[in-house]
Amino acid sequence: MRVGVFKFSSCDGCQLAFFDVLEELLKSREIQIEFFLEAQSINRFDTFDVSFVEGSVSTEEEEERIRQIRESSRYLVSIGACAVSGGIQSIRNFLDFETLKNEVYNYVDLHNSLPTSRPISDYVKVNYEVRGCPINAFELVEIVTSIILNKSLTVNLNPVCVECKAKGNICILVLGSPCLGPITASGCGALCPSFKRGCYGCFGPLRGSNFEGLKQIFKERGWDFQESILSSFNSYNKNFRDEVWKLGS
Amino acid sequence: MFYIIDVKGLESIYGSLKETFHVISPTLKDGILLYSEDVDFNSLPFGYTQMEGPSFYQLLQSSGRYFTYLRPSNTLKYFLRSPNMKLLTVKRSNGELSFEYHINHRKLAFFDVRRCDLKALQTLDNVYLNDRFPDPYYRSLRENMFLVGVDCQTASDVCFCHCMGVYLEDSYGADIFITELDGRFLVTALSKKGVELVEKLHIKKASVEDIQKAKEKREGLLSTFKKYLDTKDLKENLYRNIEHPYWEEIGKRCLSCTNCTQVCPTCFCFDIKEVNSIELDLSERVVSWDSCFNQTFATVHKFNIRDTITSRYRQWLMHKMAYWQDQFGEFGCVGCGRCITWCPAKIDIQVETAKLREL
């Protein structure tokens, strides 16, 4: 199985997850890592059975490159909040780009960013998305194993709350901490609520969850819902992009 | 068989259980009462009281009495069918498959189970130990189990067990039962195991007056309930309103977070997954808690037959209050009120059921 690991606009943190499970991955004799700039000196760009893509598309060069990768790959898996939602850099999508650029950079001419930072799925077909900032490394092993076995992957549609209660936690939202758990996809093992800290949504919005209902609860308790969502890595996620636009208006 | 003990006697019962069993009892964890294993007798939450309401929980230290607190926030099912439980391991070696079933033979004792939770255990037993498809994993734990029941002294604002078929003298499954009198405890031994345990400790037999006093204590509990649900013809009334637009009102508030099903002592729905090793020489079958509020729960051939939160809430309430009657001839709700306390959206099953039956 020919594997490629690629980076777009991102912090490299999700690629590091590969190092956490590399030993496990290489137990399989079927895996050949053909392209992974962060990990090896000799890389070959040809065709791939599966390409893992980290980062968002935020320059013209990246727009072109993601199409090439798509054309060369049987499966394309986006990994992490940047690739899945647009990342922290997608906060600019909700602001005026020109103003922002002039405020941040001294030499605007050297700057070649696009006005928006977008998820991979805004440009090409994505076969599977791995949520998280950073991702859960064990999910990579599960994906590779499933591809080898030709086993269908189930898309995780449970909220964080499911994992949270399974760990024996009590609900910190009830006890008075702002928590985005009910509208956030699980997969992190309810890491933050297990330490009595509210979920801030790094695994991104859960499709079909009750955005308005949680907004109402935050309002009743005097918590800033808009801030919690807009300052997140996942505010531009397709699942609630429209709702986030409404929050600002 | 009735006995009378003081707090030292209580401690010796506890100690005696610990010799044979893994004892699970309520204790304080981060300000919440939870069933835990290996709790010291001195760490039992004696004297605490709980204030509970819709999306509200507070623990107070109150009296010089002992069993003033109520049922813990987690339930027996957490120990009998833990959230992620390995059922089976299949290994492949030299082309041969071997199968290992993970039946748990641990001996568990629950010290301090309230009548609502005993009723819930009966409800679960009816699901897992039925004649047609008994569950060997559950059965093994159940057969090795010792149960100490305890009488509540007051009801919280979310309790309504008295409406859900939990009666004052119900003690399903309990081996011994404890009722607190003034500074002393009436111990009722209800099973052979229970009698054996108590007899070993050489404790005093209770007098007729003690037994009478305990009965009066129990009766006094009834006047402390603030909630009431009329269950007469409940099923029929709910079926009548199954298409009522009011369900939509609840659906707008419900977060579909699954808190209610996970704290419910009778919700038993599960999912089974095969976890494979990357070397393809090992496969583990894991059963996990599922919930009718999860979007994949009713997904059949990629099509979710309950795609809206409204339809999922309706499924849950109707199952508890109506479908369970069709399936098992009883309610799926024991009125413990946990789902009311732990619903972030303040949805109250007793209030909503009462409303839906009247519409």
C-alpha cells in the first residue's frame, strides 16, 4: 500500500501523530511510505493508494497542489482541524481580508495568501476526514487497517458527551462550565472535560447537532457562545459555517 | 430475619463484605456522589444530603444521621455492563484461529443500593436474563453478586419512584436491607447469603418495636415526594399523542447529548464493534454503550430512520413510558430522576410525560 503524507497551511502537529504510531504502522508489511517530507529524505511523487493531507488551502500554489494530489490518489484522507475545517487561520474568512493584511504585515506585496483559508473538501473530493487539533493518532492506525482489510470506515457521528460519560465523568455543563461537547464530534476521549475543563470544540462541529439549543443554554447562563465558536479552529467547518455567519450578523 | 446494630455493626458488615467481594459503594468524587470500588468505610458519605433539580446538583453536609444522601449519580449498569467491554478475542496463528471469551467472574458487592436502583436491576434482569436469550456476561456477574439495600430518608426534587412501581417494601435482589433508626440500624436479612453474613457477626435480633419503627420511617418517606406522575392508562394516552406537535417543542431544546440515556439505570442499548490489529492476526469484539440519541443508532443502509432530534427524543420517552410496557409488561423508567438532574437543557421527563398525556 503506497502512502503519501502531505502538508498545507498548518502547524505540522498532526503529521507528528504519525511518529507516535509509526512503529505500529510499520508492523504491517504492506505499507510503503512513498512521500512524507517531514519524516524522510527520499520522496517520490507518483501515485498513492492513500494520501493523508494536513493543513488548509490558503494560497494559489496550494489550490493547484491539492488537485495534483487528488488526481494521484485512490483515497484522500484529510487530517486535523485545518484540513477538515480551515483551521485557526480561517477566522480571517469572517473578517475583512484587506484590513487584516495591512494590520498584520509590513510588506503586503510579499504576501500571497488567498482571502480565505478553506478546508480540503472545498476543493476536491475527500474520502474520509480525521477530526481534531491535533488528531488522535490511533485513528490513523484504524484507517490504514481498514483499507488493508477493505473494511468500510464508520463516520463518527457521536458527540463528545458519549465518550465523556463512558469515562465515568459527570456533566460539567450542568455543574457550570461552558462546554461545546454536545455539538462537537467525539474521538478525543473527552480529554478536556475529564480534567473539568469545558470542551472548546477542537474536533469540530457534529453534523445534525443542536447548535441553536446550546446557544440558548449559553445565553441563559451568561456565557459568550459567539466567542467560543468564532475563536475555534473549526468555525469555517461546512457543518455549521452558515450558523456561524448568522452569529456575527 | 431482623437484627439491630449500631454504626460499629455497620462497619463490621462492610468489613466482612470486603473479605469476599469487590465492594462498590457511594463516595464523594469532586463534589459528586458516585459509586466507586475500594471505598474505605470512613469515606462513605454519611450525613450528606443532595439537592437536585433540573440541570442542578449540590451536595450539603447536614445531619448527625447517616444514610441521608440519595442514590449516586452513576448506576449499577456501569459495573455490570461497563461502557466499553471486551466480549471476545480471536487470534490467528499458523493459519489456526483461537477464540477467547472474556466472561467476568469477579464477585461484586454493592453496599447501599436504594429501592429505585433495585427496581432498575430487576428491569435489567428482565432484559438480560430472560429465558430465550440470557446474556452469559451479565449472568456471571449477577450470580456472584451481593446486594445491600438501604432505605431513603427523604426524596429529592427530582425523585418520583413512588409513581413508577417502586413500593415501600420492594427489595428485589437485596441480600440484606438496612433501615436507619435513631442512631441504630435495622438489618433485614432477605436471602440465604444475607442470613449467613449477618449470623457470622453475632449481632442482636431486633425487637418488634424496632421493626415497627422502621415501618413508620418508611411510611414517612412518602410525604417528602414533590413530584407525581399519573401512570394510569399512561401508555394509551401517550400513543394517542404520538403525532402531537408538542414533541417538536422538546426537540428544539434537546441537545441529543445522550446524558439521559447514560445516567439512566435501565437504558441498555449497545453497539458492537470489531477492532482488528494492523498485522491482521488479532480481532477483538467490543460492546459499547450506545444511545437512541446517537445519529447512527437508527441508521439502516446509510439511511437514518430517526434523523431529527425530535424523533429521537420521542423514541426515548415512548420507549421508557409506553413501548417498554409492550415489550416487558412494565415501565422502563423507575423514577430515579437522574436524567432530570443531568440534562443540560433542563428537560424533565416527569413534566414532559405528564404534559404529553394530558394534551
